[in-house]
Amino acid sequence: MFLDGLVDYEDHTIALARALSSCFSLRGAQLAIIKRLDSEHVVNIHVSSISWIVKRLATYETAKNKKMAKKTLMFFRVLQQLVAVSMESRDALKM
């Protein structure tokens, strides 16, 4: 919604990413991680998201729309929230 211009701030998008990141792992007593989503699925989500946002960014750069290109870069803050909890370093290299 932020990228489409329906809302003015990216706060809700980042909050949604934080909520979704909790779906990647199951926590037990004292916040210990009991189960994690397989890393191949998390990598797939990130690679798909990165390719989507790069295509969109390329479109704005071609059209010389600097305002939307700047807004599009905020999407990487969303991806940062999704990677913080459930990724190991070797899986992050795949992305």
C-alpha cells in the first residue's frame, strides 16, 4: 500500500513484516526457538521479493521517477525484518 501511494508512511508495512517474521519460527518457554521454517522457504521468499522490487525499481529508474525510486528502496527495510530472526549465515549468502 505504501508503494502504491495509498498510505503516506511505511510504518504499517514494517509492522506487518515484524508480525510475519514471528511466523518463521515457533518459540517455546523463555523464548527458546523450538521449530523454524525451513531455510529454503525463507530464501525463496527473499529471492522472489528482491527480484520483484528490483524490477519495480528499474521501471522507476527508466522513467526517471526519483521520488518513487526512493520510496521503493524502503522495501529493503521490510526484508530486513524478515531476515533478522530465522536466518543462518550460510543461508543468507544464498540470497
